[in-house]
Amino acid sequence: MKKIRFFPLLLVFCFLCGCQSINNGKRIVRIAHSQSEAHPDHIGLLEFEKYVEDRLGDKFDVQIFPNELLGSSVRAIELTQTGAIDFVVCSTGNLETFDNIYSVFSIPYLFNSTSAYYKAMEDKEIREKLYPSTKSSGFQAVTWFDAGTRNFYTTMPISTPEDLKGLKLRVQQSPTNVSMVKAFGAAAAPMSFGEVYTAIQQGVIDGAENNELALTNNKHGEVAKYYIYDQHQMVPDMLIGNVRFLESLSEEEREIFYKASDIATEVERKAWLVEVERAKQEAEKMGVEFRKVDVERFKEKVLPLQKQLVEENEKLRPIYERIQEINKEEEND
């Protein structure tokens, strides 16, 4: 894959300390993410790179850094705040600490269907509330990527919500996700995504929650053999950009970068559907058992939390109510 930079440690350190961001007279645009080169996020970003460089290649050199090469998601967000990185793909859970409006996506069973989820993420009213919410922190969202449906996967079989009681499960570093796991009777273990494989392997945790791609792209299926479809969340990834960089662009340049973002989302979503099916087939060969469960029983455990989260954070109410409208619209279609 084109322009994936694997620097020696010394050069990475130099870069993080603020090395020159010019290459042959072009402004280097650095994009970081935590996934592998085969992941749909990366595939979408390659199209972002192509679109920008086809139109502004005399001015910008877009470089993509996968696999947490520039640090964990939390660290990469911090670097995007300072401008050391221009864009980073991160979960909404990581963004909660900068503005708790993003905790709306951590509300369990927020969306009634995948179609409602897609429609909500393209909804102008919702985007206008979300995207600029973190500008005071030095970055803002420019688009979203599909991250599928999040489910639990563990080292032992799970059939009911009661089976989760007492287990230690990795969650994103999000207060809402911690509360959700506790509502299921399990112990939450917030940690970097890159630490999960070893933590399961060594018995530090009993499992995690994520989409199917984590089983194969990150090899979690080697250490966790049971994946249950409890469907507790549909959580997007967000592509965020440094505010100073975005505001430094001319109107024409900014339009091209935002169009590139929209194209990246379109490509990523198509790649996602293909990759999920591939991941399931590959995971089954690894010995992973996919188990269907009674979703309503799991949902009942956390519905009080859904109500509590909205009541505690008035900022969520307009978005939550708009999503409920979309849920009803999709049910009636």
C-alpha cells in the first residue's frame, strides 16, 4: 500500500517532537489510525489520500499511519490537538472526555436497526450538533466511518446476560461504557485496543466487546473463542481534524478535503460489509463460535441506564430525541 511510513524509533520520536512538515515543497498531511492496512478505515483513507493528491498534489503530501504507529488512539488525539498530526480516526468513546455530547453513541441499544443508524449518521441536524462540539479542544469531526455492531466476545460460552456476571471485560476508555458493563454485572477494564490480545491471553481479562473484525484483523479470535450477538451498540468511528489546519485551508482546498472525507466514508462503508463476512468466515476457521442470543433479555438489563444517561446530560436530549424519530421513521418504511 502506498505511502505507509514505517519509521525507525528515532525518526518517530523526532517527528513527534515537531519535525518539519514540508516534503519537497509540499505540506505533509499526517493521518493516524489504530487499525491494520486491511481494515476498511484504512481502505477509506487511501481514497481520501487519492482524491486530495489528484487535485492538490502540488501542495499536499498525504501520509497514512496505521497500527497505532504514532501511538494509541488517546495519544493520537492529543497529537491532533497540537497539530503534530492533522487527522486521526478514533472512537466516539475516546471523544467523550473532550465533550460528553459524544456519549450519546455509548447509550446501549440507541438504534433500533442498522438502517436507522446509517440515516442518523447522515442527518444534517445531528452532524451540526456533533461535529463542531470539540473545536475548543483544537479538533473537530469531518466525517464518520462505520464500525458495525458491537458485541461481547469471551473465553467462555455466554448465552444469557447473567453469564456475564463477575467477568472482567475490556471496554473503550469511556465512562458510559464502564457503566454499561457494570449494568450487565461484569467488571469493566478500560484499556488501549492494542493491549487487548495480550490481556486476554494472559487471563488479565475474560473478554472484550467489539465488532467481528477485531477477531481477525487483531487476532483476538486466537484467544477468545465465543462471540455473542447481543448487539448492545452501533458506534461509529470519527475522522477528526486539527482545527488550525482546517482553517488554514483556502475555501477551494477545504471543499476538496471535505469531499475527500465524504468519499472515504462511502468507500469505507462498502468495504465494511465485505470485510465483516470475510472476518466471520476466517474467525470460524480459527475456532470461534458465533452464538445468537435473546437480545431483548440483554436490552432489559441496560434500559434503565439509557434513561439515566439522557436525564443526567441535557446536551444529549436533542440528539437522542432526533434518533428516536429516525428509529420510528425506519420502522414505518
